[in-house]
Amino acid sequence: MNETQPRLPPQLPAPGGPARAALLLVRPGRLFLYWVKDDAFEKTVTSATGPAEVRLEMSAEGGTFVELDRQELDLRAPGWYLNSNRTDCRVRARLGILDHGQFRPLLVSNELRVPRESAGGEGEAWSDFRELRSRRAGPSGAASPSGPRPWIASTEPAETRRRTAAAVPSKALGYLALVLHAHLPFVRHPERQYFLEEHWLFEAITETYLPLLDLLEQLSQDRIGAPLTLSLTPTLMAMLRDPLLMEKYARHLDRMCELAEREVARTREEPGFAPTAGFYQDRLRRFRKLFQDTYRRDLVAQFARLEAEGVLEIIACAATHGLLPALADSPEAVRAQVLLGVQEHERQIGRSPRGFWLPECAYFEGLDRVLAEAGIDYFFVDVHAFRAASHRPKLDLHAPILCPAGVAAFPRDQETTVQVWSSKEGYPGDPEYRDFYRDIGFDLDRATVGEFLDPAGTRSMTGFKYHRITGDTDQKEPYRRAAALQRVADHARDFAENRRRQYDAELFGHWWFEGPEWLNAVLRGLGERGLRAVSPSEYLQEFPVTQVSEPSTSSWGEGGYFEVWINPKTDWIYPPLHDAGRRMVALVARFSSGGGMPRRALAQAGRELLLAQASDWPFILKNETSVGYASLRIARHLDQFHRLAAALEAGRVDEAELAALEAQDNLFPQVDPGLWRRA
């Protein structure tokens, strides 16, 4: 059944240019079609004698397009959802009107690849990853930017190669690759002393990043040979190295230490809560000393140092965590997100990344070529991307596959993810663990806690939580730290005896308070169970022989595709995003050869476009958490992009206005507008 959508919010710039239509994949069997009108299109529709109609056409394996379905639609709506029962094909939509019984086409959409839902053919080829690396490396040993890296089919019998890839040295019974994804959207508001959404970062530093660094420091000192793999997204690194935000965080930490002191005094006659208050005070004082004195407010430098010491492998991510399949209609937008993400990683960490975390684990067929151009060796996809790969992986989820462009894809292990993520079926829901939602920011009266909350009076989390998970009611038992740590040890043993693979970094410490301790116990206990922790790059070096296959289009969102980000609550953002992407390509073609003010304006336009493309905004809109803020951010960045574009086209860039935008959205200081050159 079709659904029409509300019209674009009035504050959002409407797409311009000639009339066009575009198809987006929601999931196999579900497509979203939008169209943009111009005056000629509007005039034709107004004078039509019959209804509007869309005809969906499909092509299998490069054949000609044939009609698959037709239906009436309402052109007053900004978009329409189409159902189709065909998969593993290319589709396009022809939009037109019935004029005296004859179909009169007006617009033809892009061609869209609808993915497989089950694995492709049984054909089998294996390749040696070392050969691929040597072929794609230039004289300096760096990856060649000249184009895709072709895979090399081996003449060695496939069965021999499977045994080689699956073999595990006698020193280990199996491998464990723990991969943490650390990301937050870029939120920076220099115009305000206190901004509620900036506390997303402050909470993550206190509850996740400082505990994780503390854990890794101890592993390094104890010479525990159990490396973690961690993605640090460019937006997160930009915030962690922003002097203004770090000054605000230092003040926040001081306030939390003051609150801890008051809580110790307040709970001194409450034996159920007093030990936890004392624990919070000690913990916050330690984190303040680490942040201020040991790390000198530069957490990124500490992560980079730990990578050099061998306890961590840091991997790259797209520039602003854009949902790449939703941007694929503009290859330049995808390329800019990937290449700038890699360049920022090199600038911030000081070395080239081997791996890449796809935002939302969202892959589309052909994305491997862009990753190969960026010099990436491996990335991650969701489980069904493997199960519907172009050739059925012979080793299922127990080894990576090699994409046609020569980049390895590792799968998430679904069963493990449930065990670590799920509050219903996994470890985090254990009754001994701390309850995330019971916080004194909501439990205590405003006279007691109000000065530590938003000055506007909004209730919010403080991080001071005194209860454990004891059911779905508000009646919670006091949190017992010693008992929680004993349960951590039990769960770490259970995990090490079972399985492997990767999680979101903010789970550890933020949603699951005891997560860092669990991680520590897992890494320290692997050896006695015959397991070995490795990074994906170490695995590829040790087992370079890999089956060649391409993952299917997919994501880790609910349902496995893109419905979390493309749905009736969010679909209005894509026409103006795509329009801005096309305009950026045109601006670069016209102005990138110059310097001075035009180049500065062009670079800032690129920053604004990238920030509007973040996948965080549609995710927030779908989950209805901070809808007003997410909508405002999309509208603001697109408006600022179009103002800069108009100023460039008119040859009248206002330096004061440009400087203000550069000061506000100040990430990616070395962004090269040439990244958007026409693909």
C-alpha cells in the first residue's frame, strides 16, 4: 500500500533545477520514489486530462528494461512508496500522465540495484591478499590511488585454499576480533555556555572514552597481547581535539566532582547508597586527573600512542558518518565522505588506516571500489550481507571474503551481538548490573540537584545512579559494585568459552556501566581458554588466502536494510540533500581551480554539506528523541550551504559571514574541494 508524505518543512531549502525523479532502496520489495518539479513539469501536469501514473521497470543481468508494475499516484505529494516482488535486478521508474488513454512519460528515475536476499552462485575463487597488496602499492609502499584493485584468481585448488584459510595454528584454538565503533555527531555551539546536546559528548567521555583509555593503559603496562580494534570517527576526533569543547568538558567534570562531594555527604546515613556515592567520587577524581594532567586534554593522542604500543588498531570511518547507500545517486558525495574520512584519520592519528567502519554497516555493491581507491584493506558488514553474497561463503561467518576490488569484508557475528547488546537476552540486563535510567537528575528534587542540570530547567542525566536492574518497575534495589564485578567475571568466562566479534563503543560504560570491566576480563582470560585476540589486519596477514565474493547491499539497522533512515518520518531530507550534492559538484567544476576567498567559501560549503549528510539526523528523527534539534541541524547546514553557493555564483562572498561559519563549523581544516570533482 502506498503512503504519501508531509511536504517539506518550510525552513528547509526546496530542491531546485530541472524536474527529476529518484528511486531509493528501503528494502528488497520496498522502494521510495521522489520527484522534483519545475515550471514546465507543473504546467504539463496541470493541463493533463488524465491521472498521473508511475511504471516500474526492471532489468536482469544487463538485459533490456521491461515493465514490472504500474499504478496511479498523486503528484501533489513529494514522494511515493512502491512495492515490488523482484530482487537481484535493476529497476527504474517512469513517471508520467495518462493523456486521452495514452501514457505520456515525463521523468525517468535513476537505475537502482535491488539486492539479492539469498546467496548467489556456487562458483568458487580464492585469492592471496598479499599479492593484492603488493600489486596495488606504489613505489613507496602506499596504496595506489589510480583506481580499483583487481582481485587475482589463484590456480591453486579451491579445497587446498579453503584448508589454508581455515587453519588455526596449534598455539590457538580460535581467534577473537573485538571491534568497537566510537562515534558521535559533530555538536559544537560556541554561542552558548551551556548546550544540552553537547552533553552527549561529555557523557561519552566520562562513561566510555576515559574508562576505555584507562583499561588500555593497564593492558599495555601488563603486556597483555590482546589488541582491540577501534574506529574513531572524524567528527568525534574533531570534538575531542576542539579547545572550546574540551574547556567546556573540563568545567563539566569539575561540576560533577562537586556533585560527587555533595552526594557523599547526602547519603552518609544511607548504607544502601553511601558506598556507591564514594565510588563515584573516587572515579570522577581519578578521571579528572587523567584528563587534565596525564592526557593533557588530548584523548586522541592517547589512543594514537596506544596503537603505536600494539594494544589497539584504530580504523577510519566516513567523514560525517553519512549513510553511503542513500548518497549513492551522487558518486562524488560517496567518494568525498570516504576519502575525506581517510585523510582526516591520517591527519589526526598520524598514520594511514588499514580498516574502515562503514557508517551503520551500510554497504552497496560497488562501494568496495571507493574503499580500494582510499587504500583500505578491510571493512565490516552485517551478517545477511554475507548470507546473500554473490557467491556463498564456504566458511560462513568464520572468515572474511574478498570483494572484487580487492578489499576484505568481515561479518558481524549476530549471535554474539545479541549476547552483548541485548538487555533482554544478553549480559547487560543482568539484575546485578547498574540501571541506566534511574538517575538523580530525575529522582531528586530540583532544590537538591537543579544547579547541576540545564539552566533552562530541563531534567537530564547526571551519571549518578544508585540502583541496579531488578525488573521493569520503578522499585529498584541498591546497586552493589562488588557483586556487579563478580558477575562481570562470570560473564567474561561465559563469553570467552563461546564466541567472537564486535560492538558499539558507547555500549561499554554508557548503556552498560560495567562494560569496560567485562572487556578487561575477557581480554585477560582468553589465553587460558586457547583463544587469541587479533586485529582484522593481523588476521589477514596470517591468513591471506581468502574466498572472492561480494557482500550484498545491507546495513545493521532493523530489518537489515535502510528503513531506519528512509521512512515516512525521514524521507523528506533526501531530495534537498541530493540537490545540494549535485550543486556542490557543479561549484567545484567551476571554482576549484582558484584560490583565496572563493576557495575558502567552497571548502566551507563542503563542510556544511557533509554535516547535513550525517546519518545521525534521520536516526534521531526515526526514534523521535531530539527531533527538533535534528531537523534544525539539517535545515541550518543546507541553508548555509546554499547561501555560500549563491555568493560564489554571484561573485560576492562576504568575508565576515564566511569567517563566522568557519569559526562555528570548524572541523576538517584541510578539506580539499577537489574531492567533489565529477566522478
